[in-house]
Amino acid sequence: MSASSHKILVHTCCTACASHVFSELTKAGFEVTAFFYNPELEQTEYSQRLLGLRNYCDDNEVKLITPDYKPDEFNNVVAPFRDKNSLKYINELDRFRRRRCLLCNSLVLQKTIEQAKSSKVKFFTTTLLCSPYKNHDEIIEISNDKALDYELNFYYQDFRKGYWKGRNYAKNHQIISPSCCGCADSAKEGRLE
């Protein structure tokens, strides 16, 4: 596939990951648009990440799309699995974490696809693919399944080799480098996801 002249919408979790992913996509010939949709983030984390990303996008002339911050979109999806009175309740921590991450990945990728479709952009991907802590197989499966329904193209590249490059970029530019995936549970667990 020749990527020259193709636009791509990139679900963007943070500037650290974006700095590497955007660079790689540009080298591949894509015109990048960042899509910052992260309802799983706590308000302070959300604001800090968005500020860093806005500055990055301004400095690098990258278009940024930011839908309204609606944390209930994530909380409502996860709530039945956390509620002891729900039939869906999961009391085992590791099983709950896996389900929570699956639901979060599905949510952010679905919104990215909807935005790509409404923006008439044929390609999409996510900076989550930069993290060595994310389940790439799960992200690929969700993205490919959903892409078929919308007649879009999911662009996969293993960006994990640039993870530390992105961390160094953030450090050198005084931008927040997340210590966890972002939801309140991942912060409490102290886990990079």
C-alpha cells in the first residue's frame, strides 16, 4: 500500500506516545490528525495530557480533534463489572482488569472509527500501539472487526520500539509522561497498561 496522500485519524492517549507514532506515520506518507478521546482519564490527568498534546500539535502543525470530556461514557460501561449487586460483577482483580481494558479499548476505538467515518478519513490507528503494556492482539482484533462495519482501513504498525523514545521526548519537553494507563483503577494498581 502506498500511503502517500492518505489521511489517517489517530486515537491519541498522550504526547509521549504520539511523538513517536506521528513521526513514523509521517515517514510512511500519512497526513496525521490527532483524536484525543479518553473518557477513562481522571479530570486532572485528562487536562494535563490534553495541554501537552495541544502544544505538541501546535508546534508540529498537526490537526487535533477533541470531543467533549465525558467520563461517564467509560464509567457507565465498566460499572456493572464493579457493582457487587450486578450479575456481571467480577470480584477477581486480574479478570476485572482484563475486562476493564477490553471495554476501554473497544470504547475508544469505536469512537475513533465513528469520527474517522464522519470526517471522511479512510484510515485510522491508535497510539496505544506504542505501549509495551497493551494487548496488541486485542487492539488489532477490535479494530479490524469494527473497521469492516464502517468500510474503513485499520493501519497496524508495531510502534513499541519507540516507546522509550517517546518518554525521552516528553521528559526533554517538560510534558507529562503517564505513569499508568489513566483510569482510576490503573492508577490505584500502579500498573502501566
